[in-house]
Amino acid sequence: MASDMKVNSLNLPIISSWVTHWRDYLELTKPKVVLLLVFTAICGMVLAVPGMVPLQEFFFGTLGIGLASGSAAAINHVIDQRSDAVMKRTQNRPLPQGSLNTRDCLIFAASIGIAAMLILVLLVNVLTAVLTFLSLIGYAVVYTVYLKRATPQNIVIGGAAGAMPPVLGWTAITGEVTPEPLLLFLIVFIWTPPHFWSLAIHRRDDYAKVDIPMLPVTHGIPFTRVQIILYTVLLLIVSIFPWLIGMSGFVYLIGALLLGAMFLYHTIKMFDSSLSKQPIKTFVFSIQYLMWLFVFMLVDHYLPLLMDITL
């Protein structure tokens, strides 16, 4: 009885904190980022099968991947709280503001992370659980603790963790890794540097203030602009590969070319130094680019099925 009372006395304040500060805990998970990651995972699930996806693997796979992504984001908040307090972009986050404390954030991150692993192991498959766990460690530990402050290529190398959701979605349905999801991984992997470096140019002074060696800080903005446009050209080329291997059809191809041309247009405009808001506009468009690219994949995937039904 005494031990039960002790456990309850430890758990009740934590549960009360979660209820009272649920908006702060939600912010810890970086919901906008996680939604995009989960969306690419769902696309991986859908593209893995010719028809409808199995409901159990779809639902619990989405839930597990989402919770694991949120856990990694929460750990990132804890590790980066000192630099977050200095940077304008992040100084209003829950930890710098004192809305939450480190202990409760770590308990929250561990709780949803463990829940994610249990869901994936018991209700999806072990391969997806293992790959999801490695992705969590890759972002929360390898990138946040080491790479972010070690090299200006941090986002290039660390981008591998953020590019994993389509693969995780695919394995959740099929239980195996094949060339198709690796191609989806490659697209997101190459998309990450021009996406994040656009933001890094916009927030260059912030990163310099906290000694984070983002490319615009270490090599300058002109050099970073060139790297962004080179990666965007490479992205445009790689985005055609799903059509080249027969994974997607002409609907996707047209969408990929149009979106790639628009992305390239935004990156070219960044060379005009008088357009001070262009880097953040490019960053915002890059998010829309990735979302719509995967939407075109989904439309292209289901269009033959819809045509068969109507005929």
C-alpha cells in the first residue's frame, strides 16, 4: 500500500502537468514538422500496395511513427534549450519561457517514445520499430548533440533521419525495404539542404550568436545560395526518377516538373540581395513543394483505380 501511494505521488503531479500545460507539450513535439513527416510516411504506406492499405498497419504505423517523431522533437527541445533562449526564432518555446521544466519534458519524451516502440513492435512489425528507433536516435542524439555543432554539413548528414518516414511507412505495410522507398528517401534527403539553408540564411545572425556552424555562418550567404541552387537542380532531376522506373506515371511527372521549376525560380530569386524576404519565402515554398510532390504521387497512384471504377 505504501509503495502504491509513493508511485501515485510521483505520477499525479506529472499527469496534472500534462493536462494543465498540454499546449506546451504539444509544442514540444513540433506538430507542424511532425505532420509533414507523418504525411510522407502515409504516402510511403499507400504507394507500397496497389489497392487499399491494411487498416491495422496503416493506423498503428501512423500513430507509432508520429509519436516517435514527437519524442525526438521533444528531446531536441531539451538539448537545445540554452541556444533556443538566445535565438529570436526559438526564444518563445516552452523551456526557454519556463512554462515547462527539463525533468517533465524528458519524462514526456520517454513516455511517448516508449509508447511508439511498443505500438510498432506489437501491432506493426519489428523492422519498422527498429528503423524508427534508429531514426529517433539519429535526430535526437547524433544530429542534435553532435552534428549540429560539429560541421556546416550538419543538415546534410543529419537530414538522413528526417528523410526516413517514407521508408518507415513502406516497411509498416510490406515488412521489407525495397528500392522504391529508398528513392523516396533520396528525394527527401536532397530536399532537406535547400529547405533548411534558406531558413539559415534568413536567421544567419541567430545561428552566429549561438555559435552553431550553419553554412551561411561559416561560408557566407553567397556561397550558400550557390549550394542551394545546386541541390535544387539535383532535386529536380532526382524527382523524375519515380517516373523513370515506372513507379509513377505522367500525372506525377508533370507535377514534379512544375514544382521543381517553381522551386528553382525561388532559389534563383535569392541571388537578388534587395529581396530580403526571399530566403524565408523560399523556405515556406519548400514545405509546400514537398507536400504537393507527394500529393501528386498519391493522385497518380490512385488515378488508374478511379478510372477503372468509373468505367
